Amino acid sequence: MKFVDEATIFVQAGHGGGGCLAFRREKFVARGGPNGGDGGDGGSVFLVADDSLNTLVDYRFTRSFQAQNGESGKGSNCTGKSGEDLILAVPVGTSVIDDETGVVIGDLTTPGERLKVAQGGWHGLGNTRFKSSVNRAPRQTTPGSPGDGKYLRLELKVLADVGMLGLPNAGKSTFIRAVSAAEPKVADYPFTTLVPSLGVVRTNRHRSFVIADVPGLIEGASEGAGLGIRFLKHLTRCRVLLHLVDMCPVDESDPVENARSIIRELELFSETLVQRTRWLVLNKTDLLLEEEVEEIRERMIRDLPWSGPIYVVSAAEKLGTEALTRDLQNTLDQIWEAEKLDPEIAEQERAMQDRMQAEARQHIHALREKYLAARKGRAEGTEQDDDDDDDFDDDDYDVEVEYVC
């Protein structure tokens, strides 16, 4: 099944029904007086998080949705029927943004959570409502109010506790296969991973966490090069980031410099994301001697500099992965317990996630605007720098973002 992680839709709430202008007309009842009923309320539009869904593809091709209008009032003081609410199911982890103002309307992060995105119109009043001692035959009614209409941008972010990042071919897909039941594609060439993948890591029968693998970053990713920049937004909800470093790169590049380049790209992408808890994971250590691994590890601490945890593993041989996942589980348990006991900590976490998502959204929007301006200049025959052509690849912005699971 294919699914996409972004979609823009238009939702229209139902309009309220108008009030009725009517008078009682019965045999033997002269001048029966007003009896026009009120209209019905228009239906509202709700989004509901559904944990059985993992795709926004339904909103990629059908982009307009309208709730039912309220019926007009009728004579004999009959009220019009209210319109039914429209309920749209979206995957858990969907952010809802007003596409015109950029305001985040809400975040659907738990199954069954409901969010009203468009308010239905209110009913109009029939002429019975305006009867008084001095106005025995009112001919005044009110129309129903229009329902809200909004353009919404839906953004699906994977709900993972741990996120992995690193250069292409650093062994991220091999690592996720080693610690979970996920089976992303693994091959001996860069950019094997083109889309994010998730895996559930079970440390024992009743304890587990979700880990996410995103496409590798390359130098210049913060300026639009490669694929990884498009998926960094999926890491904004992760509590811990694993920075995987290839200890034996096939191009014989320096592992320390490779790690530094990823940190630099993170800083350029989001100042808040780079402050997230990060653990350094030195991978493919089975290809080196123990003395060589220790020498590179010491250089990491000295030259980066790096003050956080450092783990030495071999994902292909499953060496050191058990200790790493156990420590991750213990750390996550402590984070969850602290947020459960102290609402202020949970609120600070939500605020941090909001900042990271806003920075990611702003950065990607700026890149898209820059690219569109460059493409417009080329179409008009304006001379452009070669750097613009290199940094903004048509394939990176024109195609729909699709995942295959």
C-alpha cells in the first residue's frame, strides 16, 4: 500500500438553514398568527485520529469535503433538520495547519482524538421568534449563517521514540533490522533508503519503543541537496536521536569529519532540533582493529567535541546492539515517568516539539520558495547561478512524497 505524508485539502462546514415566514391558516381559526419555525444548524467538520490508518493518500486525490447544510424551517413551528457532521479519519501523528495563515490548528497524536476544523453555520430564526404584543404578525426572519471554509495542510509525522540520522550507507537500515522486525532495503551502495521506515524494538515482554530510520543526509542538505532534508521533520517527535557514523567508509573519508558534517547540517536546519538528546553510535566496528576503533573514538570526543554517550556497535554482526537498546529503553522509561509525574515537564516537551516543527516547516518553505523563484527565472530566460541548479533538483520538489510499506 502506498501513502503520502503531506496533503492540502479544502473543508467546508454546512450552512445554517434559514428561518421560515409562515402564518397559521386553519378552518375556523381567523388570523392564527405566525408559526414559522427555525432552521437547522449546519454540520461541522471534524478530523479523527485512526490508528488503523498510516496514509494520507485518500486526501491526495480527493481534496474537497463539505458537511451537510441545515434545512430551512417550516410552517407549524417545525424546526428544520440540522446537517450531519462530517468526520474525516486521518492517521495518528497528523498535524493540521491552516494553509492560508500558517497557524497550527492542532495535533492528533492519540487514537480517537477529535479536532474540529470547521464550525457549521448557526440556524436562522423563523417569524414566530419575533412575535410581540405590538407586532402580532411579524414578517421578519433571519437567514442561517454560513459555515466555515478552510484550506488545510495535513502533515503526517511518524510517531517514533528514537530517530536515526547519518550519512548515506552509515548502516542505519542494517541497525533497524538488527534490533527490530522491520525489514528495510539493505544494499552496498548509498541512498538505499529513499523513504522513512519504522521498527518496534522489544527489550522484554512488556517494554518496547519505536525507532525510525530516515534517508541519509549529505553535505549541503540544509540547502536542499539530497533527500534527507525532506524527512528531518519526522524526527521532531523523537525523544532521542541516534547519530550513526560509519567507522570504515568505502570512500576512505574521515569518520570524524563525516560526523561533524551531519551536526553542521542539523544546526542549519533547526537550532532546537540540534539541542535534542543525541547519542553517537560508531557502527561497522567489526571491520577495524580494536586499537583503531579506540583511536577514532578518542578523536570524536576531542575534535567534535562530543560530551554525550558514545556506543561502539556492529549492526551487521549484532555486536553491542543489545546494550544500546537496553539503555535506550531505560532512558525513555525515565522520560515518560517524569512527564507523567510532572505536567510542567510534559508541557515543556510539547513546546519544544512545537518549536522544532515550526523551524522545520519554515526552513522547508524557504527552500521551496527559493527553488520556485529559481525555476521561474529559468523559464523567463533570466540567467541563474549554477549553484541554484545544483541545490534545487526538480525531482526533489515536483514529485509527490510517497512511502511504500
